[in-house]
Amino acid sequence: MPASEDYQAEVEQRVNRVARLIANGGRRSDVLQMCAEKWGLKDRQADLYLERARKKLKADFEIDRPQMLADLLAQLSTIQMEARRSGNLNIALGAVNTAAKLTQLCS
């Protein structure tokens, strides 16, 4: 792999790491700190990674509403089944109620 491809792969890994941090509740200040500590980056470069990471996260959710609903209902079904299996009936009921709200079966 040529050096430019290595560099691009490294940048992409860093952008993905920043995206995970944001998805887990991290703020800009957390990103700046991580980039400085892990990779020795200045704020300006970290902000570029942050911009790319936010675009990546936004793209994940640029799907049509029916597809988003289907994805969420599938996740809720999995949660509900796992909760029943492990005896967490309150969690199972919460998943069922949330699915009913999403499908507007009840308010």
C-alpha cells in the first residue's frame, strides 16, 4: 500500500474514532482533548476530523422514514425478545410500548 493510501487509511480510522466519541455523547472539547493526547493534533486539525465525523454520522441517518421505522422496530423486537429471555419483563414491556407508539397504535 503506497504511503498516501496508508495516510488516508489512518485519517479514516481517526475520523471513525471521532465519530464513535460523538455518538457516545462526546463534545467538541472531548474531541479536541482526545486528538491532542492520542495524535498530537492542534484544534484546527481536530475540527477537520470533527467535521468529517459529523458528516459520516449524518449520512447514517439520511434514510427515508419507512426504512428508519423498520430498523427501529427490528431493534425493539430484538430487545424485547432478549429481555423476555433474561426475565426482564419491565424492559420487554417498555420495548413493546415503544413499538406501539412508533407505529401509532397508541399514544
